[in-house]
Amino acid sequence: MNLFRNITIKTRLVLTFLISVLFPVVVFGYVNISRIDVSPSTTFFLCIISVIIAIVTSLLVASSIVAPLQIIQSSLQAFAIKKTSASLNDKGLDEIADVSADLNRMYEDWNKEVVNLGKRQIKLDKENEKTNVRANTVEAQLAQTRSLLSLAQQLNITFDFQTNCKSILDEAIKTLNIQWASILLLDRENNEMKVACVRGIEKSLLDDLALDNYPSIRLKPHEGLAGLVIKEGLPLIANKGHKDPRFKQFSEFNNRDEKVASILCSPIIGKDGNILGVVNLINRQIPPVFRNEDIPYAKDLCILTALVIERNRMYKDIFTDSLTNLLAHNVWLSYLEEEASRSHRYCQSCSVAIFDIDDFKNIADKTNEEFISSLIGECGQTIAGLLRDTDKASSNQERFFCLLPNTDAAGAVYFSGRVKETIESKHFKYNRKDYQITLSVGISTYPDNIKDSKGILNSAVQAVVNAHKAGGNRAIIYKE
């Protein structure tokens, strides 16, 4: 077949025509010139031979044209459907071979363009990926910045230490998508660290702590990851969690420390450069490990935590009575107003307990000012030692005011009993004479005993007056 394709299609057609025409002409011409007598059957046979030669020659020539065209057509169809190109292996020398060569060049250009497009797409994808990473990083930084600004606003709403610590940890849990967080403060006098606040921890774990008293968890400044952070003064990431050999396990959690899968521990550094404690961010969820990108946010949280700690110390120095270790009364009144509004808004219980020293005027007349100051100071410090972190108390001469948030009447009675029992067990001496005091208590609870939270103080005052009228040394619950 390729024999025919070594010449052009035009030459091929001409030769075919000539072969088909010249054979009978030459044969019959020779017969006429030679005057050979040919029978009709011979003539018919020669005609048939001529026709067969013409047909065979035409078929061969047509096949040499159609076959390569079909190959080209198949290649174009495959290219149109699959967008793939394969080189045509055409070794002919005719016009169809030229078309095949042109197609091969087109395919080659197409393949080069596809490769270039692929390279450009890969490059573009990488650039888009880098852009997305940068955009995500910027967005994460903006989210953290917004988080810190929101947190700073929250910290200006109240001076309450526990409330502010909870706000810090809650914001960290939400922003970093972690399971729970805690603040450990360094007690240099006792050379230990205490858990000041925990948020986000599973309720089952909190129940394991003695009387829900998480400050009972203590460790030495050199123990655990927190000890290492305090020693180095730098944040630390431990994505092995409880499997990290530096991890300190607490018996209070009943060997449930396997729940700690990853931890970021950052130091709380005061304005004087001293380390005040650490902030623990535990169990990153998405992604499941902490990264170096999380450290700046943790540092900023620690700055705000240091601000809260130092402000709380300053607050105590300014607004706390050094004699009783209780709040100044005007500050206590502002806490009462705030807590009364909160209790009304969220339908939460709130109690006020007022303690009066019985027969105080008689004791003052028989002793001196120094003894009275000592008596009031001892009572105030005793009450301060029995308060929860959320409770607030103040004093006004022989009267002590206690604000007990989230406490119903039964809880207020229990607290009053502890205060009476503790104080009345004490003995005070003046001029070799023992004075054993008793207390009258007035208790008011919203919404158990009063319907308006704003009247909780006046009703507690009325209750303590009623206790005195009833003979003193008793607790009376106000009832409308």
C-alpha cells in the first residue's frame, strides 16, 4: 500500500486512468495491426480482463487514499473527545502524509501548551495556597486581636478576681478551640503553686476534686511542666500531653490525666519581671495540636492575667480594711447592688447574712478601744477565712455584712452556723477576764424569702434587729 503513497494522489489517479485505458487500446491495436483473427469470445474475454484491471487498480488507489484518511479521522475524533493527542506515524510521501505532518506539529504545539498551562496552574495553585495561608493567618490574628479587645472590655466591667479569671479562660477556650484551661498562681511564702481558676473542664473531673475545691491541687515550683515554665520564664508546648515525662499527675483526678492530650503552658510575668504563675491551655481540638502560632496569643493572655492579679492586689490594698481583712463598706454596697441585679436578671439565688456582736456596748464600756479593735479584727478575719472566692464581706463597728451569691436560704443558714460556731468558740481576755461573745444573725434570701432583690439588705437588717429583740444569740430568716 505504501508503494502507491510514494507518489502524489494526482499522479496516482492519472496512472490509474492510463492503465485502465491503455491496456485494451494496446491489445486491440496490436490485434488490428497484426490482422489477427479474434473470435467474439476472445474479444469478450479481453474486455473482461481490461475491466478487472481497471477495477483492481482503482480499488488499490482508493484504498491508499481512504486508509490514511481514516487514521487521521480517528485521531481527530479522539482528540475532540478525550482532548488527548497521539502522533501519527505516516511514512508516505503524498499530500495525506503532509496533512499528517501538519497534525503532528499541531499536536506537539498542543501538548506543549497543555504542559505550560499545567505548570502555570500548579504555580498559580501554589501562589493561591500561599495567599490562603497568609489570609488565614491574618484572619486568625485578627480574630485573636478582637478576642483580646473583647476580653479587655470584659475585664473593665468588674474588679472581682474570680470573675475576671473566668472571663480570661473562657475567651481562650473559645478563641483557640481548646477543651479546658486553668490558672496556677505562685505562692512564694509556702513555695507552692495553687490552681486559682479552672474553666471548661468536664463536670466529671470537677466532681473528683475535694468539695469542688480545686485550689487543693498544689505542686512545687520545680514540678511538672508549670515548674519548667516558671524556671525558664518561657512558654512551653507539650503535644504528648500526659505521656510527656515532664507532666505532673494529680491524685485528685483519680488517674484521669490521660484526658490531657496536648498542653500549652505560658508564664504570667508581673510588671517587675517576677513570675506570678502560669496559664495552662489544654487539649487543642482543631488542629489537634498546639503550634508556635498559638504562643503570641497565650503571652497576651498572660499579660492580661498579670494585670488582673496585680490589680486585685492593689484593689485589696486600697479597698480592704487591714484590721478585719474585709472590704470597705461602700465597696461592699456596690457589689451588693451588682449581685442583686444579676440575681434578678438570671433568676439566681442570693443571700445576705448580717452578724451582730451581742451586748457589744456593755463589752465596750468594760474594756478599752484597743481590746475592741482586737475583737472586731479577730471576728472579721475569721469571717474572711470562711468566705468562698465569690463571697464578699464588710464590717461596720460590731456589725458584719456578708454577701453570698448563688446561695439559697439553707446555704446561708449553714454558713451562718459555721461563723457562729467558729467565733463563739474563741476566748478574748481583758485584764485577766475572759470574754466569750455570741452573735445574732439576720438572713435574707432572694427569691426564697423576698420578691424584690433590691430590698435584700434592708430585710436582712430587719431580721438581725428581730434576732436582738428575741434575746440575741440566734439566727432569724426574714420572711415577707
